[in-house]
Amino acid sequence: MLTHNKYKMHRLNKPLLLASNSPRRQQLMRDAGFEFTVKVKDTDEDFPKTMPAVEVPEYLARKKAEAFRQELDNQIVLTADTIVVIDNEILNKPKDDLEAGQMLRKLSGRQHQVITGVCIMTQENTESFIDIANVFFRELTDLEIDYYIKTCRPFDKAGAYGVQDFIGMVGIPRMEGSYFTVMGLPVHKVYEGLSKYFLHQ
């Protein structure tokens, strides 16, 4: 992990604010060599019911960024939102064990999509984009599902699972797209989006 400024490959010309409580997104940004502060505003995650699922994560990421618009100074705000989609149904974060089990049984033995939307906002510019990964689950046993829910408590994860957790390790034989998009942040696209703010040394 990159920890010292003198070893940084890149530095930004503005302070970076990561508007996410997700420990996974924070770790990914640290591992990608970025320095940032974390600040989160409560934002309702409602979206038009007629909106196609593929548009929802980008819409919500922009909504989260807009919450900082009035106080934006010389900063870059980075926001993200991830959804799990199967049969055109969005699986949000489960509220309890029962709902988590229902979601995992729906994903079991099937292919689904994970879509992460990102927004990068400054006073002068707003850029947003999505990245999509196709994830394939093998058939999961009831024992595996129950064990996972009891030990990992996946209530902060869309679709009731984390690809980096037990259920992802043993249950996902393959995927098409970025592993990090499934974790919640398409780092390759974030890096590209932030590259225009790199200080050239």
C-alpha cells in the first residue's frame, strides 16, 4: 500500500473528498494511491420508478454529489452508488436475515449484473459514468447461505453479498468485467476521471 507522499505516483491539484461511508471504497482509494478526506451527507436514495435500472446508480451518485454543491470550494467530490440487478429487478441492501436469504437464493445458480455509478464534481465541472460487471453464481446450498448471513452480516451490501467475502470466494466461479466494480468502485475509471487533476511532477 502507498502511504508516504514521496512515494505517491500521483497527487491532485485540489483536495479530494470521498463522500462514502463504505470501508471498501475507502480502502480501494487508499490502495490506488489517493489521499482524501471522508465526509458524508444523508441523501435520500429515491429515484423515478420508471427509470431503467441501468440509469439508477449514476442518478444516485450525482444526487449524492449535488448535496455538496452549496459548500463546494476548491475541492473534488467523489461519490458512488452500486446496485445489483437480476431479471430487471434491483436488489437493494437487505433489512434482515430473511430478506438477505431471499436475495441470495434468487441469485443462486444465476447470472446477474452489478452496476456502479460514479460522480466526480468540482465547482467548474461535473462528470458521471457507470461501469457494469456480469457475475455468475453457482448453486448455493442453504447451509452456505445461512453460514454467510450469520458470519458476515451483509446488511450494508446491495444484493446481500460482498464479492470479497466467503460467499463470493466459494460461490462465484467467474465474472465479466471489473472485480472492483463489483466491490463498489470501478477504480480504473475513477483513476481516469481524476487524472485531469493530477499534478505533473
